[in-house]
Amino acid sequence: MNWDNARFFLAIVRAGTLRGASSRLCVDQATVGRRLAALEEELSTRLFLRTPSMYVLTPAGEALLAPAEAMEQAAHAIERRVAGLDEQLAGTIRIATTDSLAKRFLLPAIVKLRSTHPGIDIVCTTSSAIANLTRREADLAIRTVRPDSPDLICRRLAQLELGVFASRGYLASRGEPREGDAFAGHDLVLYQRAVVPSMWDALCGESIARGNVVFQTASTMMLIEATLAGLGVTEIPLYRAENEPELVRVLPNRRDAFDVWLVAHRDLYKTARMQALIAAISEEFADAR
């Protein structure tokens, strides 16, 4: 079995459907179906049970999974090591981060980078999900969680402060929350529990036990927009809130902080284009708080 067939097989395993696999691979659904049929014919066995809702591995498919993943790891290792030999200040870098960090820090860094090195282009994915750098879902990530993989190089870029904020309109109609009241009588805007579980216990150390959660989101941009619209009180990084004159900090004694990490695969870290981008990003974070 060649690697090209193996990657189609793994995409179906991870997505559970042909449609989901086609989206992951950026090909049409019919192509995925043809490649699976060809692979099953090559191996003379059925790899998936086709149920109405998803594709489920057969025993033969389960036996193939570990060897296919080993092929994937080997293919990605080859790509990384070849890319790691590139000393040209040109080429593509794929970055994964959040929408808020991208807007405030990454975009200005990219503008400066391209003014000096126009041969470098960027593919940026913004999501609350953590990209897998080992599988080359990204070449570099800006994260708020430090990974522990030995294959990754990790640098702390900054420690950023969090505060509790509400819009002027909300405060005019509802008043300010009081410290120690656990947001009694107030509406709250939160990240979805799976995205930031700690927010469902407290905002900057103030319990939310008596607050009313009225809006949930996975996006920092949406969290801020909902707060600006007057939906409720939330916890926001100071670097974002201080650019929004409509937002007012409440509970000023309540504060928290989080670290921001730059993460890159060891095989790609020292390439010329990666070092140029890392320098530009580090400069943007130099005075962040």
C-alpha cells in the first residue's frame, strides 16, 4: 500500500464520512469514494462498514490503522527534514492561532515580515482547536497552552493580563457587579465550556455561581462583540479591551493572567523563513501585557 492511499484511509477514519474526509483532503467526495474502493480492491478486503450515519472500521480496517499511521509519521518526517534544510527567505509558512491573537499580534508581524521578505507567504488558520504540528497541520502555532511533545520547540512570548468587562450600555441599565456577590443579578457572556472550562467556575477569581449565562461562543472575537452589544459581563484580555472605548473594566481588584507560547516543530524551527517570522512575532509581543 502506498502513502497516497493510506492518507485517504486515515482521513475517512478521522472524519467518519466520505464528505468529512473530502473536506479534510480538499478533494471532492467522489474522489474519496474511488480511492477507498481502489484500496479495498488492492487489499482484497472490506475496510469499513457503511452505516447510515458514518463509516466504521471492520477488523481488517482496525488492523490497517497502526501501519497507516506509521506511514503518515514517516511521510511527515521526510517533509519536515527536507523543509528544514531550506535556507531561502521564501516559501510558505502555515500558522495556527486564535482569531484574537492573530488580529492584535500576528497580522502586524506578517506585514513587517513581508515588507522585508516579500517571498514569504502565510497560510493562517484561526481556531480554538490545537493544531497538530507533528502531522503538519501547521508549521508554527501561537498557543495559550504549552505542549509537552519532545519534537516541539516552545518559547514563551508573553504573559497577558485578564480583567472583567462590560459595555457602558449594559452598566447603565444593570449597574456594576459587586465583588463577592458571584455576579448575582447579572448576565454573563462565556466561552463554551469545552473551550475554556475554568470560565464556568469563575471570572478572574470571582465565582459565577449566581450569574445568568446568556451567551456562549468558541470565538474570542464573538465574545467581545457580544459584550460590546450589551449582552452581559465577561473576562477579556486587557490588550483587546483597551482598544474598545465602549468597554468598562469592573471588579478592578479581580485579575488573572495567561501565558502565550510560540510552538514549532524541531525539524523546521531553524529554517531561514521560519526564523524571520519568529523574530517578527517576538517583536510584536515584546511589550505586551
